Amino acid sequence: MSLMQGADLWLIRTDFTFDFPRPTMPNVVYIGGFQCKPASPLPVDLEEFMQSSGEHGVIIMTLGTLLSDLGPNVSEIFAAAFANFPQKVLWRHTGPRPATLGNNTMLVKWLPQNDILGHPKTRLFVTHGGTNGIFEALFHSVPILGIPLIFDQYDNLMRMEAHGVAEIIDITAMDVKSLTNSLRNILDPTKPYKQNMIKLSQIYRDQPIKPMDKAIFWIEFVMRHKGAAHLRTESYKLPWYAYHCLDAMAVIVAVALLIFAFTWASCRCLFRCLTRIKKSKTE
């Protein structure tokens, strides 16, 4: 913990086009989306599949490497919903082939996610909400249908939903109808999802220095100057009670109690004096 608190520099993998505004310290450097880059050409089989989609385009679905197979029941729901669309679907799926799989869907064990998201035929990204995929979709202006599963995924997708570029669907309550409606809603050209994502992508790309170059510069800066203590707050050296201002609050409470006690004692003394005067007059 002391090593973390005494760090001269923090490289944070987020960006304010994705995250909400908040105050930060000068030794915090934001490098969200540092892995993003322009799309490279696809393998021949994937390129042919993308081009075969025509004007309708392609839906991309991948849920990362940790939970790439959600079981047969959920997979059947996805397959049946995808079959309802004229778009082609490229689905990274490692489980058994669903019985309801449509002719428009191609199953793959692996796909070059960044390159496919950057393809002009890509229309929608169905994702679990990992930060890598979200920033790549942001970089390439692809709207998102989020299916959060674990960890920070729901939190990530809530931010994208707040920006008007994504919808979230609860996998525990999902059925073919609800999934189909969500997909159709995002693909609808009259809805603002695509335009919002284009605008957000333009803001994200409009940076004076790329996130990777920014990270490299600051790492080398710390190495050149043997640290960056001038950027680091000294608050980590404070004891816990001082850090949380408990000592200041204790003084304020003590003063307040003294004032209350003095006031109470004065009122009590005054009341006694008045009572004695009244008794003496009565006698």
C-alpha cells in the first residue's frame, strides 16, 4: 500500500469522452484507448464475409476471452435473434453450434476485433463491456449493445449509455424478443446512436498527442528526472485521522460541546438566581 501511495506517476486507462468529469492530481495521466489504431486489412475469408453483407452491413459479437461461451440456452437466444436481421453477423463463439443459427451468421473461434470494428461494413458491436472493446468501438464510431457479465463491465456500459451511444440488456431477463428489439433499436438509422458515437469519436480523436505517445513521454520523464515528486501530493504521508480530517472535526465538536456546556451552565445558574430572588420576595 505504501508503494502505491508513494507512486510518482499514475497511468489511468480511461478518458473523459468515456468517463465522467472529476478533479484529479497533476501526477495522473489518462491514456484510455492507448491500444486503438487504424484498422488493418482483414484475412481473405473475413473480408469476403464482410463484403457479402451488402448495404445492410455486419453485426459483430464477442464477449471477450474470459466468458466466450455462455451456455447453450443463452446461445440459442442470440442465434435466434440474429437470424431475424438482414445484416450479416460475425460471432466469436467457442461453444457448440446453436440449433437456431441463421444463414446470416458466421461463427469464429477468434477475430481481429480492432480491425473488424474499423471496417466500413460494421454497423453494431455486441459486447460484454470490457474497456478494450469499448475504446475500440469509440475510436471507430461503432454503436454498442452491452451485455455486462462481471467486474466493471456494467459500470463501463452505463457510461456509454449516458453518452447516448449504447443500450444495456440484462442477460438474466433476456429473451429472443427483447434482444431483437434492442438490436433493431440501435440499428434504426432514425435513432441517434450512430450520430452520437460519431460525434463522441471525433472528440476522442481530437487530442494533441496520442495516448500511447503520452504514456511513453511521461514514463521517460520520470526516468530522466529520477521521479516526479513535484507532481505528487503529500497527503499520503498524513496519518489516517488527519487524511480524513477527523482531528479537525474533533476540535470543532469539542469547541461546540464547550459552548453548549457553558451556555447550559449559564442558563442553569441564571435560573437558580431568579428562583432565589422570587422566593425571597415571597417571604
